[in-house]
Amino acid sequence: MYKLKCLKCGREVSPLSTGSTCPDCREPLFLDVSLDELATREGIRSLVPEELKRVTLGEGRTPLVEQGRFLLKLEFLNPTGSFKDRGAALTISRALMAGWKTVIEDSSGNAGIATAAYSARAGIKAKIYAPADAPQGKLRLIRAFGAKLETVKTRDEAHRAALEDRSGVYVGHVVEPFFIEGMKDIALELVHSGKKFEAIVVPVASGTMFLGLYKGFEELTKLGLVSEVPTLIPVEACGYAKLTQYLRTVSLACDEGGKSLLADALRLTIVPRLHQIAERARKVSPYVVVVGDDSIGEAIKELYSMGLPVEPSSAAVYAAAKYVAKDLSGRVVVPLTGNGLKYVPTPNELLDKYLFGGP
Ligand SMILES: [Zn+2]
């Protein structure tokens, strides 16, 4: 059986017991995967052992599209329209293995939708805490998948309320180790594409993609498929930046001093794994890019002009990539994380200003 491991004190815990943090030192845990068993005669198909995936909706293996110097990873084409499906598939698989009947998640929207959908698929009840001002399209999708939706005032409040709820098992992606496992195959897919790149820009709210990519590339290094973890450049939203205390900071359109209203998926300030992200970022991240609404708005307009229906938080990543490309000579990987179809059918005064030039 695979073990959850505390990288701080070495304590090992069964994944079938509840909880995602070390019983001794409260450090969020990671899954310890035996790499020897992953390689088959056909090569490596996944960095996740097959027996750990008990529920799937066909997530992953998303297209990688070339756009000038950029390699766009179309993560918004996952089953429920975001990269969170990769993590939810593994999280709900853990719930199935452990026999949990009700799971509890807190989310700005996308992770809640993914958890709701995979829970529905697995026949497990889901309860999702989300901020009331999340995009209506996202909140409605959570309910449409049959999950119980609890709205509170802010994203941070959603996290606190979910932790206090004792009516099920808390599987919040902000700490859940299996959620991070689900992200690792993005690294493998990039390597399998055979395309060379110099850096990957990575949106960071709770940091699951950053930690998953890092762990994935670390394992690929151990397997001899890559020589090192590549340059990962974290992207945060104005008013919600946490990594700026650890890394050199590049700000794009943050000068109004306000908080981003458009990047709803990046509005998290309580980040249980922040020190783990910072520790890794210090090794592979030259700086963090913090993006404001004017840059996001320009970037989303440009992405739609290329035929790519993404959500505003993904446009923040593209805006950052354009800055990063000026600093580098090679190609830059841009994960486009969330689908804009959750937004555009609903009139949105602020977003419409950028997309249509007015409400
Ligand atoms: Zn520990």
C-alpha cells in the first residue's frame, strides 16, 4: 500500500485514514510513490500508479498548441472545464478506497465543480463551500452536479467553514496530497510531447499545479527522463500575492494598489502549503509575476482573438508568459487552466468591457 509521508519529520500515514496533515507536526503530507513500479516495457504512461485511480471522466492528455514562442497547454478542455479534474479524480479515488460517504471541499469554483462531478460519478455525496461572489456559472455547475453548495462571504471564509464542518471528510485541495498527485502527469505529457521549452508559467493560488509539476519533474528526474526540474515561474493576482515575500517580484498593472476582481480563481490568501511552494520556488523560480486586471483584460481579449475561450485567471497566466518570453530565448509553456464558457454566456459588466468594449 502507498503511504502518505511527512517530508518534515518522516512520519508515514495510511492514505485510508482521514486527514492530509502530519499527526505529529501538522505539515501537509505528500504521497510516497514507488517509481520502480511505474516503468513498463511500453515506457511510462502515467506518474500515478494505475490502481490508485478508481474514478475517471477521461481527464488529462490535454492538447499542446503552438502559438509563436508559446506552447499552450489546453487544460480548460478537461471534462468539467479546468485542470482541477486531474486532482479531483485522484482525491475522489482516495475517498472510494477509504469508503468515505461524504466529502467536503472549499473552492473558488473550479475545484468545487470538479469535486462535485467526480463525487457524482463515484456515488459519493459532496458538500462545497464557496464565496457567494464566485461566478454564477461556476456556482450553478456545482449544484447541477448534485453537490450541496454552501456560500459564504469570501474565499478564505469558505476554507475556514469547510474545516469546521464535521458532516463529512474534509478533502480540500489546498492540502489534499492525492490532488497534487493528479497534477504530476502534466509534467509527463510535456516531456512526451517532445517539444523543447525553457520555462513554464504556473498560476498559484493554493499551489497544487506548482507542487504537482515540481513533484512530477522530480520523479521524472529520478527516472532519468529529464535532467532537472525546469524553470517554473509562479503567477499570482494583484492583492492576493503571497510568494512576493520569498521571491523577486514583477508586477503587471498592479499600480492602482487594488485587488484583482477578474482573477476569481486566484483569490486565496490562506495557503497551507505556502512554505512548501516557497521552498521549491527558491530553487527553480527566478521571480514571481503578479498580474492586475488591466493586463488580464488585454490578455483575455488576445486569447479570444486566437480562438481560445479561457477564463480570466488563465489570461493572467498568459499575460505573465508574455513578460517572461521577453526575458528568455526559448519557448514558454502556458497552462490555460479554466474554461471561459463558464463565464461568457452570463453578462458580466467588468469582463464584457474587455471582451466586447462595453457591457
Ligand atoms: Zn511530521
